[in-house]
Amino acid sequence: MEFDTKSVKLLSDYSGPEIEQIETNLRNLYATKAGTQPLDREFGLDINFVGDPLPVAKSKFTLEVVRKTATYEPRVKVTEVTYEEDGENGMLIPSIHLEKGGDA
């Protein structure tokens, strides 16, 4: 199975005025492959774990999302990452649960 990072679901009870901008920033972060941005090679997600056993890949993806969100969008904090399986297309669709962070 592969991770569908372009269809990530962002779930939040945070409703501050900047939430739309935050969600746009996070969608860009999660849809970008790390190493592809010339001025910031760390921006994006490192998905080299695709092909690992599913529990390992989920753990690595969750850790990457938590770490990169804290770095690039500290206005929110990841509280949980859950997954839906799309067996027909062989994809995992992550749902990322957010709450207000320290800089919001």
C-alpha cells in the first residue's frame, strides 16, 4: 500500500481566523516530497518507508507528520494520525487530527 498524501484529511476543532491559511500550508507540506524544494531541502515529507511492513510505515509516516508540522506550522499541533484503507487503489489515506499550537 502507498500513502495518498494529496488526499490527507485535516481534522481540527480549532477555528481561529487563520485556520484556512494553516490548512493550505499543511496541504502543501504534506503533498511535497522532501528534497524537492531548492531553498529548503527539508520541506515536505520523507516517504522512503513506502514498502516497509504496514505497521512500520504507519509509525514512520506519523512521526514524519508530527515532526514536520511542528517545524513548519507551529500554530497547530498533531494530536493523532489515523488511516483509512482504499483497497481498490492500494492506498492509505491519512487523517491528521490537529489542535491549536503554541504560536496560534
